[in-house]
Amino acid sequence: MFYGEIALNLDVKGRLAIPSMYREPIADVCENRLVLTYNAYENDSLWLYPEQEWEKVRDSVMSLSTFDPMHRALQRRLVGSAYHVVPDKGSRILLPITLRQVASMEKRVVMLGLGSKFEIWNEDALQKTRHQVPAMNGEVSDAMKSLVL
């Protein structure tokens, strides 16, 4: 559904303009109802979901046992910190300051379409992460080999 990447600037209020290539698909998929939350795995990134995709993730995370400290941490990180966002007339969404601070987002970000969601990255952090991927260093896992055509 969503794919590709684009580098963007946040405005002085912390708003991100949804790239034109994503505007119509987002409107079609979720009528511009989106949910923004922390990335569960990396600190320098946020996840942006169409609302119905988010509901699946939310329900799955909330079904985990609250007796497990790792589950509670995941529930707090993803569900407790989630924000509903709707693009304004200028197709911009506000990235709340709490999320921006944790994700180290000040000006330059990269928006990646990853199927059913987007990742929004601090541009510098994404570049560093890309250099840490084993496949980029010539080490390819068996699972990755099976995907190569």
C-alpha cells in the first residue's frame, strides 16, 4: 500500500507536510484519520498508521499480559503515547513535542512508506542505521537470500 521514501523539513511548529505522493492513498485508505506513536524498536523514529491498521496493532499490544514488565513497557510506549492526527488544509500533521523530543526530530526527517504504515525518522539517525544493517556490509542472512529473485 505505502512505499518509498522522501526527505522533508519540519516547520517551526513541528508540522510535517504529507508528501503529495501519499495524500490520495492516505485519503482513500483511512479518510485522513491517522495515528502517530513511537517506534517500538528504535528511539529516533515514529510510526504513523492509518487508523484501522493502528486499531489492529493497538488490540494486539493490549492483549498482552500486563504481568510481564516488557509487555507493560510496550503498551505504554505504543498505546499510551499514541496521538490521533488529521492533516490540516495544508496537508500537514503536527508531531507532538513529546514525540519529537524522544525521536530527536528538530528539522530534517525522512518519511518511509512500509506497507501498512509509515516510519518517520530523524534523517541523521536513519543514515547511521543504514550503515549498521548487516546486508549492507556483505553479510546476508539465509532469510534474506531466499527473498532475492
